[in-house]
Amino acid sequence: MQPTVNTLPTKALPPERLPGDNHRAPQQHLSGQPSGKKRLKKHHPIIPILYLLCMTALLSACGPIHTTPTPTQMPHFEGQEVSFTTEDGLKIYGKIYRGGPDLAVILAHQRDKMATQKSWQFFAELLATQGYTALTYNFRGIGRSEGDINYMESEIVKDTSAAIEFLQSQGFTRIVCIGASMGGTSCMEAALHHDLQGLVVIAAPMSLGEPTKITMDDLKALTLPKLFICTENDRFGRIPKHTQLMYDNSPQPKQLKFFTGNAHGTELFYTSHKEEFRQLLLDFLEDLR
């Protein structure tokens, strides 16, 4: 039941003015008085108090006011520097972006001008805002990571395996590996030796040289959910053919997406396909939750 408020008879109040109004409200004149003279109106002192009481009751009945967060209110997740050691004794440096305890995502970088973990930084931050924990790292011989790297005859799968084992040591049991170019090849090889929840291969060759080499039998053994991504005219000519071959020879569940253009790997983030590319990755991860 709404409270009853008794008021004294009063004269009509002047029109309400909002803060910041600079114009004057139209003057009201009594009949028979000159238009150039103002007449002050006196109100009973209880009127403002009654007005505030009524407004307070009205707002309480309406309940709390909810506002939609603006982009500037979104949380920002700083990466925490971490390191872990490979089976051959090299220290690998990376960053972990902690967003949630359920699903962890490894982001393995490509070579060329995208050849550092920074190529994944903004996507790792995005994943953290979505409740995932993301791990980026520099392959051996890159940045502060120890060792030397030979892109054609490397053992970078040991780095990816060490990243998986690091996340397991942090309590994560559900891990997805997303890799671009050589990072994708490394993720495929690691998936053959670790129990992963999902695998995303972006513009990856089937071989980086022994021991990082994917065979037809290896592809048939990749029974986990998979997503293969490439551009139709990837600037490394063999990559589209390899992508189609990997998709055709791997078992379900699997997805394949070709984008137009010649961007390679995470260069897709800087093309007109960036929004669709990003959403494709997010949708894949969401299906694994």
C-alpha cells in the first residue's frame, strides 16, 4: 500500500527547470498588473519536504537502476611473465593471462614478422575477458627464450609440450592448443602426445623437418575437435594445399575455413576478415566449454 501524503492547498508551482538551463521561464502575470513587474510567490515551507518524500517513495518502488558497462569499464588483463623448462633443459619465457579456472588456451606464434608471442597478446587479453586463461610464449631462440632455432629442422614441439605441462602444473586439465604456421605444426605434434580438448591449426605446413613432421597416420590419430584455417592464396604457396590435405585426412569432429586473400597465419587479424576470424576462434572455444 502506498503511503498517503496530506498536503496543504497551494498555488500552482512554476515550470521545472533543469540544471544548466540558461533561458528564463515565461513570466506569469496577474490580470490588471503591468507586464514589466515581477511578483514573488511565497510557498509553504513544507512543500519541498513533501516533494522529496514523494520522489524517494517513487524511486524505491521502481527498484535499483542498472546501467550497461561501457567499453572503458571492461576489465583489462595484464599478462604475468612465467617461465618453464623443456625436456632438453631450455628455459622458455611466456605470459599467462588468467581469466578463469576451466579452459586454458595455448597460443603458439608463427615465424616471420609475427615471430613473437606479442602477435597473440591482444587476443590473449580478449580471451581472459571471456573467462578463459591464455598462455603465450616465445619459441626457443626467440626473445628471452633460451636455445637456437632452425625453422626447417627444429624441435619446437618440445617447447609446446613444456607449455602444456606448465598449465597442467597450474591445475588445468582442459587445454586447447591454437597455433599459427610453425606454431600450428607444433600444436598438431603435441596433440599426438597430450590429451587436449581441442586443436586449431592456422596456415601450418605438415612438416618443419624431423622430428616436427605430421604424417597421414598422425592425422588419422587426431580424434579431438579440430579447426583448420587458411587463406586461399597464402603467400607461402604450399600452405593452402597442406591445409586441405590435413582436413581431408583427419577424422571428425573437424571444421575447415578458407578466407580470401594471401595473409599468412595471424596476419588475418590485420585484414578485412579480422572480425570473422576472431569470432570463428571464439565460437570454436565456446563449443568446447
